[in-house]
Amino acid sequence: MEDYKLIVTIVNKGKGEKVVEITHCAGAEGGTVLAGRGTAVKLLLGISIEPEKEIVLTLIKKDKAQAVLDAIVEKMELQEPNRGIAFMFSLDQVAGISKSY
């Protein structure tokens, strides 16, 4: 079995599809976008608002993972404040994916 990594990217609502496009261009074959909420509370006219987020899960073969993560960071400008966050996990086991993937 090949080694896989999971890249998790958290961005503002509406930016998840852009992350998926970036990962495709960098060599990923798919991605999953989930809805989420940030924990930082903002006030608007005295009303607290929880910012909406999108969480993008990208399963990628280990040999392509760093290039895909680097592309996300660069194209989404994650080195700038308040643009989002991306991190990568090593996976011990993966089930349910196509052998061609």
C-alpha cells in the first residue's frame, strides 16, 4: 500500500473551491469541502458573529504532498494574516479509494 498524507486547509467561506482548483493543478485528483465556523467572535453593531469557514480535505500520495501544500500556501497567500491555515497529517491507513488513485 502506498503512503498517503491528508492536507487540511481552512479558509473563509467561498474560497474552498479555489483551494480544490489549486490542488488539482498541483497534482491532486480530488478534494472534499466541508462547512465550518471559526472560533474568533467578531462584533457587528454589538451583535456577535461567528465567521463561516470552509474546510478542504485533500488526500494525496506522499510523494506529491509537499508540492500540493506549497501551492496552496503560495496561491492562497496563507503566509499573510487572516487568509487561512493549512496543515498536513501522515496517515497510517486508508480504505475505500480506487487503486488507480
